[in-house]
Amino acid sequence: MRFDVITIFPEFFGGPLDYGIVRRAREAGLAKIQVQDLRDFAHDRHRTVDDRPFGGGEGMVMKPEPLFEAVESVLGSGVTAEEATAGTAVVLLSAAGKLFRQDTARRLSKLEHVVLLCGRYEGVDERVAEHLATDEISIGDFVLSGGELPAMMVLDAVTRLIPGALGNEDSAVNESFSEAAGAVVHGRERLQTTSHESQTTNRGLLDCPHYSRPPSYRGWDVPEVLLGGNHEEIRRWRRKKALEKTLRNRPDLLEHAKLNDEDVRLLSEIQSGRQRSGSAGI
């Protein structure tokens, strides 16, 4: 898979690209990542990529010409943005974009080529969003100084979903916001599971709590159920804790989560326990 990052601060990516899963994916040839200086596509001696907004207002706006030319340079010789193939996405990182979610990362991970446009200043000329970008994405309801951090976050989230990047593909299935069991992952249907861990998929919920050694630390003990070796009890405990954490931290996810009959029963137990705790505190 190929990524092209277009930015006025190419040096920003020197560190993040050289660590962890992204570095391993690059070294394994699973991801080819290039960072392009947007100022290389400016045509004046000051390498200007921004200008004052029409109609007045605060700040400066990134000009369309350098961005269009930069994208078209990485799409291939003579290919315009409008002629980009179906396997390509041009992503504009913008506070005004659609919220980036795990399903967006999954969709992008199935493409051949992702171009990431890092905005700066007051914003980007709207013609870039309308006629160049295939996606306009925000990473949250807040404003950053530029699109470099969001671009790196998107790149990381997508890279770890490329087959082979994690080593164990179940690692991407059994975590927060993961797909339902039996879903099609990278064009291959998950027909069966190979371990008790892989049978505990999250179906759109937050991940369950995890513990490691030592079993007791500063008086805080690992839950006994995780030490007993009963795989079915562990599976049920993890599912209940995932539901509990989702209800506590992101109750909005429950509206669209794919819950089965067991989940409904577990949620009822959690809510009953909350009510009892509330009554005991009165």
C-alpha cells in the first residue's frame, strides 16, 4: 500500500514514521510512505502557498494551485485528480470534515493509494475539498494548528490494518471498535476462529480491560477469573467488562453496537448493579 503525505513541514514526520508498526510495515514492504513538501509546487521565489481570504476575515487560506499540482504529481504522469482510480483516496485533514472512525480506517486500508493533505493557517481553499479531495476528515471536535498530527494518526490507524502489519491479525479484530465476528476482512471471510481469545470480538464496543504480571501490585490484584484458566468464564467476563466500559465511557456506541442476546442480559446485570450501588449510597 502506498501513502503520500503533502505538507509544508515534511520534517515533522521524520520521527513518527521511524517507530513501531509503521516502521516495521515500511521495512517489510507492506507500506510505502513518501512525504512531499508542498512548497515545491509554489511558483514564486518566496514559495508562497497561502493568501488572504476573499471577502475579508482573519488569517490566511491555503491556495488551491500548489495542492492540486502536488496531488497530481503523485498520482502518476499526466493523471489529474479527477482521473484518479477507484483504488485511490485523497484525504483532506480538516476540522470541518467528517469524524474519523475505525470503519473509515478499515475502508482506507483496502485501497492501493492514500494521499494525505495537511492543512494549515485559517483553512484550505474550498475548491480543494470540493474538487480534489475524496474525503474530508476530522479527528475530533477540536482545532489543531495543522493537519500533520491528524495525518499521522490516520496513517497509523490504517497501516496497522494492512494484512501482515501486526503479525497476528486477531490483534486488530479483538480491540475497541472492531468489526463483528464473521465480517469480511481485507476481502477474506473469517470462517472460523483458532483460539478462545479470537472468539471474543467487540462488535463496535470499546475493548475490555487487560492485565499482565505481577498478579498483585501495590495491593491491586488481577481479577481472579483471569487466573483460573476457565476459557468460557474469561470470555464472558471480558464481554461484560467491555460492555461496562462502553456504557461508562462511550454510551453513544451502544446505540449502533451489534449486540446479541447474551449482551442484552449482561447489560441488564450491569445496569441492575449500578442501581443497587446507587441505592446503597443514599
